[in-house]
Amino acid sequence: MMCRHYELGLDTGDSAFSVEPSNITFGAGCLAEAGDIAKSLGISRIALFTDDALVATPHVAKVRASLETAGIDVAIYDTVRVEPTDDSFKAGAAFAVEANVDGFISVGGGSVIDTAKAANLYSTYPADFLAYVNAPIGAGLPVPGELKPHIACPTTSGTGSECTGIAVFDLLEMKAKTGIASKMLRPTRALIDPDCTLTLPANVVAASAFDVLSHALESYTARPYNRRPAPDSPSVRPSSQGANPWSDLGCAEALRLIGLYLVRGVEDADDIEARHQLMWASTLAGIAFGNAGCHAPHGMSYSVAGLVKDFQPDGYPLGEPMVPHGMSVIVNSPSVFRQTAINNPDRHRQGASWLGEGDVSDVGDDEAGEVLANRMIVLMKATNMPNGLQGVGYSADDISGLVDGSLPQRRLLDNAPIDIDREVLTNMYENALTYW
């Protein structure tokens, strides 16, 4: 199945795909290796990025102790914003400049890792903020060269940011998410300690795991690399190059693990096997979508998060409305996959099977999307995820604004297996309002 998917490419399509594996260390307790790795990278003064909720945890203490034992000077930045904005990215960069560091280490979820990526970029190559931001919102200029070493230490089982060259943020003036995408942003090393997941609230585990599910399923069903236009030169082939045989491997195993361990990991914080396996699934999906790219559910999530009204989920910081990234993605996903299945029903059937649907051999092509969507909805209901867009505070009156916020996300939308214009996107949002 994986090979047959790539038999027919466009005459003008790419004829090759690139593999850029992440340099990771995975295992319980591996945060203690931070000092040795930083020293081997030639770092003498490091910026430790984290947030105010994590700074007092054993995870940060372990990293800091390891760095100091290795003789590395540590400058702590603990005011990373959950769901970062352009303003918080700028603040992180200003700290890095003032601290005069020669390396970065991030301890936290995707918000922390992405903020460290941006601080590294703008402190190394100062520019107008929108210069590096994805077009058409920003200029999409290439990163001029290598960045300082960055060691990423994820504490949630979902982001995958430790394996990618993407940094996502809210652009306040647009009330929408966008990002910066460059291979140069990919962290130099990643220390992935699954023990970090044992302290996560159930709702955070669920939202993070659905982000993993979407990373893997979107990458697996993305437009194949050989059905995308060939780059002007091999050196500018994007990381979001479309589905390919390498990314398929990570997607398949990540989806299988999510099918087995998602509900267990959410329901029982003492289920160490489930929590560890969810972290491994996150790593696999991160490597996969870091070499293939996501598509419509992620593109749609940007406006769902950016236009938030008064939704405040359990397990997250109180006092400010937010739709956590995994939730903002999954509320769109069943609607999207119902429509994209027409292009590659085999892959949608297989995704449903990996997620726990079982034998799908009798599922017809015209049923594949519905079977996959229904399986996702079963998992959403079992883990108390919001019931579609209405579950996070939106109504039919908001559809036009959500579409406006997502249409510029062409890097993601153009990676979908079907063409997506305003009409298609409107239909996807309308069908995502509620599922049960």
C-alpha cells in the first residue's frame, strides 16, 4: 500500500523526497544528560526557557542541576506564554540578546520550545518581525544561516516541536495563528524523557495526544511528495514536502500506539506504560510531520485558537481564554477527513484500523471517510474532548471569520490531498460545529 501510493506522480512533480531525521535521546531520566550534551555542543552560557508553572518542577531542577554540574552558566527565562504571541516571541528574543548566551535549552511543551526557537532566530539574525513569518502573512524570508545550538526537552506528549523546524504563534493584530517554518529552526538535540508525562493532568494528556493523532493522520494522508510541484532547486525543498515513504513509517506506528494507549493514558495517571507510549508516539509523529507536513485540520486550528472567546479548559492556566492546540485541531479533524477520503480512501481506511476500528476490509471507498471520522469521535467522547466547534464556544455566525483566519495558511492547506478554497473550507467548518 505504501509503495503503490507513490506510483503516479505529476509530470511537473518532485521526483525525490528528503529525509532529515532529528537527533534525539529518548528514555526515562534522560533530562539528566543535559549538561553533558550542552558541553559537547560547545555551550558555555545557556538560556533556559520554561514557563512560570514549570520552573519550580523537578524537570527544570534536574536540567538546571545537570547544566551547572557541567560548568555551564545558566540564564533562566521563565515567563514563556502558553500559546505564544508575536509580543511574547519578541520578549524572548530580547532576553536572549541581553543575556548574551551562546546556546538555548527549552524545558516545556510546544509553547516553550517554539519560543526558544524564535528567540534563537531573532537574537542571531535580527530583522523586522514579519520578515521570517510564513507568506502571505509575512515575507517568508529564508533564515540566513545556522542558529545557535538548541536542546529541546518536551514535557508533554503531543507537540512534536522538538523534531520540527516550525514555530507557531498568535499574531495579535490578525487574531489568528501563523508561524515560521525553516529547517534551520529544528532543535540541534532533543532530550525526550517520558517520565515528564506522569505529572500531566488528564485533559492535557488528551489534548496533546489528539495533536499527535492529527500530526500522524494528516501526514499520512497529505498530498504525496511527487504530486507537489518540484522545487526550484533541491536546496529549497520544504520540510512540508508531502507524504513520503519515510514519514509513512512514523505515522503508522504513532497511530497504532494512539489507538492502543490514548484512553488508558488519559484515564489513569499511574498507567506508566500508557503515558510512556504516548510520548513515544509523539516523537514518531513529530519526526513524520517534520518531514511531510500537516494539512487542513492544523490550518483550520489557527483561527479556532486565535479567535477564542471565553473558553477555558480544565488543566490549563486560568484567567485567560484559550483553546489548547490539540483541541483546536481535533474539533476540525472528523469533518476534514470525511471530505478528504475521496482522494485516497485506502489511507483513510488504514488510519481507522490503526486507531482501533479493527478489520476494515469490507469498508467501501465511499464509506472510508465516515468510518475514520466516527472512530475519531469515539475517542473524543471517551476522553471528554469538546463536541466540535460549539464545544469551544463557536456558532454558525462565526464561520466566516474562522474561514478568513485560515485561508492564508496555504503552507498547510496546499498540503491537503484535495484542493481547498473558500467554499471547501466553509463546508469543513460548518460540518465541524457539532458531532454528537
